[in-house]
Amino acid sequence: MNIFNSRQLAVRVSLVILTLLINAASPALIAETSHHDHSAISGINEYDDNNNQHQKGVISLTPKQMKIAGIIVKPLQFHQIHSLIKAPGEVTFNSYKTAVISPRISAQLIEQHVVLGESVQKGQVIVTLSSVDMAEAQAKLIMTYLDWTRIKSLGKKIIAEQRYLEAQIHWELAKAKATAYGMTEQQITSLVKSNNFSGANGRFDLVALIDGTILKEKHLIGQQIEPGQELNVITDESSMWVIANVAPDIASEISVGNKASVQWANNTYPATVSQIYHNLDEVTRTSRIRLDVENEKDVLHSGLFVDTQIETSNQTKAIVVPESAVLRSADGDWQVFVQQDEVGEFKGVEVKVVDTRNGMTTIEGLAVGTTVVVEGAFFVQSELAKSGFEIHNH
């Protein structure tokens, strides 16, 4: 009985000690559990915040990144722009850069030196002709030159003044006649200084009057050519004309010097209004507007039908940004990048593109004063794309 009571008492003491140990350890366990729970909750909240920011399509860039990428932001403002009219047009040669090769006297074509489509330079020989009239002019040229050089060498002290003047005048007349028939100054000099009468054979060359391309060829070897007959047409296609047709009442709103553009084959070429014709087209009864357009890549050719846009003298207010500031989003809509509340935070916002000309784009859909990326938009879009997030926002 005593043994049983002793064992029972030992068990009870052990239970009391165990209870005290558990109670002493409980605050630490609770604190540690609490700490883990709080950290987990904080981590979840932070993830949710970042995830929500990414889902909204917002990218955050540091000042260093913005400087390296050349990102510039500006508030949107109204600008005065000229209103536009659209009109069909046709490409033609620039008459001021086009020359016709034709003889001034009746002659036979005995040799051609260029072919259709060949590029030529000013002074280059195009064709060689032969003419009886030219043979007579060349013979006269040689005789008067020899006479004039002999008398000039003797001088006025030996030769009577009248004879001296006659020799000089006859030489000048012979030279003028040969020039009028088609000989160049260089050809005349070469002939008279050769002292070769066999050179007076009636052969002479017609040369290119400008740099350009042979576009027309209307002759055959051996053909008799009449004065003024067109043999070749040479034009410099680096600059072309476009004749646009507009309604007469609209033509009154256009001025010489206004900017314009020419659209063909998904390309746009800047142009300038150079002339407004005062007579209407007899067929269409429309006013014709002549545009000068540069054609350095030799894309535009005479006869092409194109579309044109011409600025009028009327002005309107619109929001305009650089063309590079407006980019296509992932789903194909136009967008610009708007700065958020924090500097360096940007979000793509859809806009409507009204017009693009001369490197500037007119947009709608944002309020004046909204700060947008005007330079470096491509970098911002690339950073969003690399993050793997949707970069479009309606």
C-alpha cells in the first residue's frame, strides 16, 4: 500500500513538471508561429501588389534606364495644323529636267551611240548625222578661220582696218552658222585647228543637253531626219511631277508652296505644290495642281496613277506627336505610352490615329496635358514585351 502510494505520488509530480514546461514553452511557439504566418501573409500581399501592377501593363524604369534609352516625356498640347484634301494624281516627267534631241537641218542618221534606257551625261554623243548643208558650213568655217588667223597675225598696222574687220566678221558668221546647224563649240574648235579639209565631210554629232536617261527613241539608221524631228528624249527622273485633280472650289484653298504627299505601293513620298493651273481640265472639269516630288530611288515613273494629300491654307487645332511615339500594340491597335503617377512608370494606352505626315502623327483619345513618351517609345514597349505581359490597354 505504501509502495503504491509512493508510485502514484511520483506520477503526479511528473505530470505537474511536464505541464509547467509546456506552459513555459508556449509563448515562444506562439510567437514563432505568428512570425511565420505574418511573413507568409506579407509575401502574399507583396506578390499580389506586383502581380496586379504587371497585369495592368505598367512598366517601371529607373532614371538611369531612361537616360540610356533616350526616353523623353512631354505633356500633350494642341498644335495648329493645316487641313488636308485627298485627290487622285498622275506622275509625269519634270519638263524643266527633260530635253529633246533633234537636228536643226535636214540630215541623214548614220550612227547611234546610245540605247533606250541608258543613262547619259551632259555632252555625251547621242547620234551622228550627215548633211550636205553641214558640209558646206564646215568648209566655209575652215576657210574663214584660216583667213582670219592670217590677217590677225599681220595686224592692223599692215592690213587695212576694213579688211581686218571683214575677216573677223566672216569668221564669226561662219562659226555662228555651224553652231546653228548643230555643231558644238568643242567640235568647231577641233575641226578648224586640225587644218584638215577632209574634216568638212558634213558629219556632226548631237549631244545630250542634260544628265538623264534615254526614254524615247524614234529613229533608224539611214533614216532621213527633218529639222525639229524628235530623235530622243532625255529626262532626269530624280525629280518628277504629279498632276493632282481637285474640285475648283477646293483649289482656291491651296497655295503654291503648301506641303503635300504622294502615296503609291504602300509608300509615301513628300511633295510640294509648285503650280496651280488656271484652266480646268477639259474632260474632268477639275482644277489641276502640280506637285514636285523627289524620286531619288527611281520608283515613280511617268504614267503611274497615285493618291495625293495636299495641305490647304485652312488651319485647325489637333494633338500631334512624333510618328515614332505611336506604336502597334500586341493586338494591332495604335497606342502611346502614358506616364503614371510615379516618374518612370508607363502604361500603353490605345489612341486613334487620324493622320500622319512629315514625321508627325495626329491622334485622338487622350486629353491635353497627358504626359506621354515622345522619344524612346520602342524601348518602353520592348521592356514590356520582355516581361511577358500584355502591353495593350483599352
